[in-house]
Amino acid sequence: MSPPIVYHASTKYLRCVKCLLILGCLFTIFIPIRLKAQSAGIPITVDSLRALLARQKNDSIRAEYHFEIAQAYYYDNKDSAAYHIRQPMHIAQRTNHKNGWGMAHYYKSWFLKASGKFPQALLHIDTALNFFYDTKDTFHIALCLSDFGLCHWRLGHFDKSMSAYTKILSFENTPILKNSKLRATINSALIYEEQFRPLEAEAGYKKALVLAQDLNDEYGKLIIYSNLSSIYRHRKDFKTSVDFSHKSIALAKKIEKIPEEIRATSNLGATYTQMKLYDSAFYYLLTAYEMAERNN
């Protein structure tokens, strides 16, 4: 589960899709918990997570389970989500462990961010950062800086956003930070798009593509292909735009990401419209519409 970025010529729908794509990357750090359950043959449901939580004695893992359950409840049961998001704070109070405090504040910031309360989320992110700087936990520092940048971005504070992403990119290259650096590079490129700086955005996406290929991150590549397609369309480099749209569609089909396939198909239709190839434009726009209707 995850909560809620490119030219101003794009629709509000596409802007929302970009938000979802970037934030969807953020919570991949919690996959180990899901993998543990899957390897034990346990279906990933709220009930199975609660059962695993009941058997778990390690406080830090219990806190992560509470966070997973809070995410699962978030859209359907806000009260239960709020209850589980508070539990890591109670664990931190009992154990008085700095990293535990840091994670508790980070989890709380996620809940506030998901609710659109970005200024309040930033207060908890700042507190979490203080704890992680004390323990020199670079991985979680990068994680918090990523959210710090995202919250300021949503508030229109692009300079503060870029500062946070630049800090992440300045960290030493280690395997554990590769995902954070990929997200920071993509988000920086998206900000350049928002600021009508297509050349910097293009360069940023190309750097991100190298990182995504190194990580074999198919979803990251899908985001990059789609955004590069938009950039080249607005620059009227239609051939390159069409090539990236086809790459996006093929990859979306491969990894079964229907919303991204719809978006890439719609973008391709828009490109053919600008090329005045109206039969092709109609075909792809109609295909995107029909897919959206089937998956509404």
C-alpha cells in the first residue's frame, strides 16, 4: 500500500499518476517483511500480518509489522491505521532506542504525508533525521531525505527539495543506497520538468536509467521511459518519443502495470495527434480509453 508529480501542458490526471509512480517506489524498502511471509507460504493479508506480529518478539520487527498493517488499513479503516501507526512510538518509549525513535517518527510522518499534512509530516521527518544522524544510519537518513524532498516538493518548495535530493546523491556509492539514489535522481529530473528545464530533465532521466538498469529495476525503467517520451514529444522529437512510448507499453505489459500501460498508450496517441497521423492517434487514444473503462 502506498499513498500519494511533466510539463504543465499535461493533464491533472497525468500529474497524479506521476505522484503515484514515485511514491510507489518509496515503500519497496518494506518488501523483506512480505518476502518472509511469502517464503513461509503465508498469504499477505492484514490477518496474516497480525498473526505474524503476535508471534514476533523482536521490537524493531514488531514496529515494522505495525507499519505494514497501518498501510494495509489506511484507505479502508483510518482508526485502525492510526492505532497501528502509534505502536512504534510506544515501542520506542519502552526501549528508548535511538533508531527505534527515528523509525517511529518516520512512520508517523508517512501517515501524515499520506493524509496530505505535509508541514506536520516534515516536523516528524526532522526529528527522525536527528536520531539517524546521531546513530550515523546513512540508509535511513537517505530515506528521510527522500521524504523531506517530496513533502517540500508538494508544498512548492523546489529549492529545498533539490537540496535534499542533492544530499542523497552526494553519499558514498554503496549497494544499500542504490534505490535511494535512483529515487532522488528521478525526482530531481521531475522537478526540472516542473520548472520547464527539459535539457536538465533529460540528462537526469538518462542518469536514472543507468541506475535502474544496474538495479534491474523494471518499474523504475518504466517511469523513466514514460517521462522521456513526454519530454521528446514536447521538444517535437516525435520519432524518439514514439520509441520510448513503445518501450513503456511493452514493459508495462511485461510487469503487469495497467495504469502505466494506459498512460503510455494515451501518450502515444497524443504524440501521433501532434504528428497529424490521426488514424494512429485515434487507435491508441481509443485503446487507452477502453483499457481505463475496463479497469475502472
